[in-house]
Amino acid sequence: MALINENYLKLPGSYLFSEIARRVEAYKSANPEANIIRLGIGDVTKPLPEAVITGLHTAVDEMADEKTFKGYGPEQGYDFLLEKIVEFDFKTRGVELATDEIFVSDGSKSDTANFQEIFSQDTKIAITDPVYPVYVDSNVMAGRSGTLGTDGKWSDMVYIPCTAENDFVPQLPTEKVDLIYLCFPNNPTGTTINKTELKKWVDYAKANQAIILYDAAYEAYIQEDDVPHSIYEIDGAKEVAIEFRSFSKNAGFTGTRCSYVVVPKQVMGYTEAGEPIEINKLWNRRHCTKFNGVPYIIQKGAEAVYTEAGQAQIKALVAYYMNNAKMIREGVASTGIEVFGGVNAPYIWLKTPAGMDSWTFFDKLLNEVNIVGTPGVGFGPSGEGYFRLTAFGSKENTEEAIRRFTTEFKL
Ligand code: MLT
């Protein structure tokens, strides 16, 4: 008898974004004429930058020629890409990394979901709340969650609330934790952390032999000078932090899939006997066993992001979406609804009006003004009473959505 991993049965019926899609489809089939504007899932809408397209085309041609054809590549990524990452994303910020501390992969969703695999079953997990659901669900699947309470919390996980009351700044836990998921700029709240606050987490991790899993997928959206772009800008972070980066949100790779994980060699995990083990070695072992590398063509596309033209084009993309973010922020604020984020991130987090719960507000927006957003509670119990809109739509759709929104909720 093939026994299943029963932890899967603990998971709520569907992944958040599948549930949203289901409700939207149901509405659409009942109202086929409705002009629905989707500002729900954080998926980009602009095409890949020209430089990337050129890189991809060239690589396709190379694959057609026996002399330049590539089969299996290095699982960790080609040197041409690793070198650019080290140089452009880190050295320019004063962070020294070696190329064998970078692992190119197919997306931060898989990376953040998979990384927990190399830790023991008993690892105590801390998550900020609200949070990107993948961090939680992947640990539920792995059997680290305990049971789901009526308060929406898993009994064995430590929740760090980030709400308007604490200005969305995560406070250190009062109980000892081993693995800490942080995401800045934050999905879903669109807020950031400053260096002083981030340093507290690095110090905590050092003092407790804990590890921080730092998701920086939205790094390119940082506009303000005092916001750290990488956790390694904090002293000591290279001893305790893993960082996740993605080409999805800065360069439009959501459908093309390319990301990377930074695993500095100083980061240690421990055996039960207390022997330190390099996390880099374990991750390398896991990566090479389960992954055969991102396609050469895609890595050539990603490499083109670092050309002069590529850099200018991704800046323009980010500016385009940040203009939407500003429109949403200002439009929502003009109705008197409280709004957060959207300054250094493509997400706008708002307080639902009149104390409505998140899903009621979702249904109201969908039914009355045909706008799709994401209910805050879908990101965790502290998200109840909040709602997320993304800046990743087209300018025209965002304008129209805000026109409808401000008419519906005008002061
Ligand atoms: C989101 O809407 O939160 C995004 O789709 C996250 C992701 O990139 O998977």
C-alpha cells in the first residue's frame, strides 16, 4: 500500500491564488460581458525587455548549430551569469561574494519552498504575518506545522505580526526559533525594513544559531536611499543569511523562469551533536541531485539584463509599474481608506473600509466594480481586514481600476 504524506491533507483546500482564480472564473461565466481588471496576483504584464529578447534569440540560434549547441549545463548556473550577478547585484553595494555562493534556479517560489528541505523536521519556523503563503505551505508539507487552529495559525509555527499597529516592522520573537523567513520589500504589505531593524534580526540569528531566509525578489523596486537592497549590507549577515533573488519582477521573467539563491559559505547548520555543517555544501548537494540547471537560452536572456541596454530597460519597466503604484496609492488614499506600501514595492496594502473582512471586500470589488485584488487574510491571520492591490497591471487598466474604485468609495 502506497502510504501518502498525510501532511498534505492538512493544507487548506486550495492555494490562495487558485481560489481567487476560481471565484473570478465563476463570476465571469455568470457575467460574460464584465470587463474585469486583475490586480490580484503579482504577475507582470509588460513584455520582456528588448535586450533580453535579443539575448534569447542569439541563444536559440546557438542551440541550432552543432558547434555552439549546449546540452546539460552546470547545475548551479553558467559562469557568464554567475559573474554578472556577483558583480552587478552585490559588488556595487559593497558585498563580496564568490560565484560558487550563487545557485541559479527557476524561480523564487521553488527556491523559497525547497530550501527548508535541508533542515531537520524539528526546526522551529518563524514567519512574519501576513506572509507569502509558499513559506508556510512548504513547511506544512514537510510536517513542521502542527495543526491549524481556528485562529488561522499553525500550532508549531511562530507568527510575527506585521500590521499598521507596529508600522509593519517585525519584532523579535519571545521564544527561540531556528529558521526565520523575512521578505523585503515585503509581499504582501509592500513595506520595507531599515538597516537598524534588520540588524536586530541578524544579531538574533547569530546569538541563537538560527538562519534567516531573506526573500528579496522585489529589490529592484526600492526607491528610497536608506532601504537595504540585500541583507548582506548588514554586518554579520553573511554568517547567518540566505538570500533569494529573482528576474521575475525586475525583468519580466514570470513566464520565463529564472532566479538565484545566495548561500554564503560561512552560513552553518548543525548536527544534533552540535557539529557545524556548511549550508552551501548541503544546498549544492540537494540542487545537483534534484535540478539540472536553468536552460542555457534562459540564462542568456538573464545575462542580457546586465548589459547597458538591459539595465536601462529594466529601470524603465520598474518606473512604469511604480507609476501605477503611485496612482493606486493616491487614488485609494483620496477615498479616505488607509493605505500602505507602494513606495518601494509594487504592492499596495489597504485597510478594508467599514471593518469589512478581506473576502467580503474581495467579493464586493469583484461584483460591484469588476476589480480583482487579493484578500489580506489569504496571507495569514494578521492580514484579516486588509487587502492587496498590485501595480503590475497596464497603465490603462490601472487608471480605469482607480477611476472605478474612487467612484465606488468616494468620500
Ligand atoms: C503574488 O501575487 O504574491 C505573487 O504571484 C508571488 C509570486 O511571485 O509567486
